[in-house]
Amino acid sequence: LLSSSDKTKYKTAKVKINNQTFNLEIADNDALRSQGLSGRKNLTKNDGMLFIFNQKGVYSFWMKEMYIPLDFIWLDGDTIVDLSEKVPPPVNFSSTDIPLITPKFPVDKVMEVKAGTIEELRLKVGQIIEFNN
């Protein structure tokens, strides 16, 4: 599941959904989760971030300092339990009222990928994803 990346301080994982492989940077501690994809100006089709939590919970995300829209794939283990599509970046970075994105059910992992991925791959709640080494 894990490998180290020379480009960043993040470890990486390969995740397969509907025969498409994603290369995801792993955010598995508070500092990395807080940074997330903030400040990124672009995201290629098969790249993104995998947030891993030690226990299941209803974790809220926000798009602080984001420049690009994202799709959120909410996971309980390897099962999709919720989907948030085409979440836009904030209009005003200095705003303190950036909306929160929250799943309907407890999760232990969240994938952030390029906006439009959920639609393109026709992802549905209940689908299983594969974590590869």
C-alpha cells in the first residue's frame, strides 16, 4: 500500500477504481491532513490525495486555499459510502465562512481527486475500491 515519493514529503498509494489506477499522496497525520491539497494549482487525471484516519468518524473538510474544484470519495474500509462531486474552491480566500464538506456516514478514508472523476467513472455508493502495493 505504501511507498515513498521523492517529489514530496508524502508517502503514496496506488488505488484502483473501475480499472483506473490512481496515484495518491497519503495524508495520515494531523499535519499532512491539515495541509492536504491546499495551494495546488492543478491536479492531473489520475492523481489526488488519500486521507487516512485511525478511527471511523464523520470528518469535515473545507477548501481553504484551494484553487481547483475536487471530487470527494468517502470510504469505510474499501467501500464507497458517500460521494461529493465537483466541490468548488472558495471565492474569497480571506473568508472565514468557507463551507464544510461532510459525509453522510462515518468514514476512515477520504479520496480527493480531480473534479469530474466521479461522473467519468460512474462511481456509486457501495462500490469497492482496490488498494494495491
